[in-house]
Amino acid sequence: MAAILATGAASAAANVLVVRSSGPSAQAYPPGKSLPDNAALALRAGDTLVVLDGRGTRTFRGPGNFNPSVAAQTSARTVVANNGRRARIGAVRSAPYVPNNRTNIWHLDVAQSGNLCLAEAGPPTLWRADAERSATVSIAGPDGAARQLSWPAGAATATWPADLPIAEGTDYRLQLSDSPAPATVRFKRLQSQPGDVPAVAAALIEAGCQEQLDLLVDSVAQN
């Protein structure tokens, strides 16, 4: 992991990182792949490729031949394929925040199952989408350990129980009182905190923290 973080940080100025890919050419451009910013991207009909660097995201749609460095240098905010299709060029923001009221990608959405990467020591901050009503959240951990937290109306975040240790690679079951189904979360703690947005993306891809990656990519894409 340390090597990946170092690579992501060092290559931010000269490389782009693939963060999303779909279509016939997806296998050639898997998420996490680092490409020179002068790479020749040959996309087929139905292809969509999203790359990230220190400037933000750029999205390319096939069919067409593309060059990330040329797209970065143009003053236009679009990339035009040879069939006239257009794709957005993102503008990087100052931090990995998200635009849907969840203020930080490191917060734990208590309604979302999957891996959650932790970049800092200590417990995560819990987050819920609907903060209008009071609620409770039950957390069941390994060895039968369980805790229940009260969530007052108006509070979107809460603190993970101090007396419930987090074991990496272990499933925790969270049930919000107003949610129809529980969420299962597995924590993955990063060895070091990434230094920039491309390094964050590389670390999330390597650890399989897909939901956080999606939030990060959306946050640095141009609206």
C-alpha cells in the first residue's frame, strides 16, 4: 500500500489515474491503472473512461482517439470525440468533500454496506442522510459485542462508541432505527494518510473502498 500511495503522489503531475471505465475497452483501462498524461487513448463505441490527476477528472467517451495532456491544456471544458460526442473535464477542488450533504468521504454512512477505508488513527465519524428526526443506531461487532447510540434530531453525525474497538477486516452490522435493512461494514485502515486527491483515489481503489471512491470522483468532477 505504501508503494501505491507514493506512486500516486509522485505521478500526480505527469500521470493520470483511471478511476472509472466501462464498455468494450474497460479491460484495457482498469481502475487504478496509471497512464502517462500523453498516452494515446483509443476508445471504441460504448466506451467511457474517467481519469483523475491533480487538476480533477476528465471523462472520455468513444469512439475516438484522445490524449489527456492535450485535453488538459485546452481552455475548453469539453473533450470532443471524432463523432462529435462531448465529455466533461473536471475542476479539482481543495479537498475530498462531496456535494450531497455528506461532508467528508471518511465518514461512515450507517445505511451503506461495503468496505470503509480509515485514513487516520481512531474511530470514524458516523453519518446519516436524514437528520430531521431522532433515531438510534445499533452496532454489532465481533464476538457478540454490541452497542446502541442515540441520535438526536438535527444531528447528521455521531461518534463511534469509544468502548467498541475497531478490528480491521472484521464485519460490523449497523441498524438505523428508521432504515428498513441493516448495513454491513468492514474497516480497512490505510498505512498512511494520502497527500493529495490522486493518492487518495489510488489508495481507495487498492483497498476496495468503492463507495468512498465514487464520492471522491463525483466531488472533483465539474458540475
